[in-house]
Amino acid sequence: MSLNNKTMDIVPAEIIEGKILLIRGKKVMLDKDLALLYGVETFNLNKAVKRNI
């Protein structure tokens, strides 16, 4: 599943909901799961987050 292509794959809501964790009362997702969802490497996702705080 890659969003880099012109076509976008649709991820079922159940898959995404299963990746959401509840930590100290906050809903969070791990960077590796987000990177997989967006079709990028974890390193590049973290780099983009640091650039766009």
C-alpha cells in the first residue's frame, strides 16, 4: 500500500483502529504504523515530523 502512486489504496477503518493505542488516557499511534500507512520509511516520517512541528 503506497500513497506515492497516483492511485491510493483504501485502508479499512478496523485496521487503523486496531493500531491506535490508549496510553495515559491519550490515543496514539506508533511511528512504524503511521509510516506503513503512508507508505514511507519510519526514518523519513520522523524527519518530516521534526521539520513540520
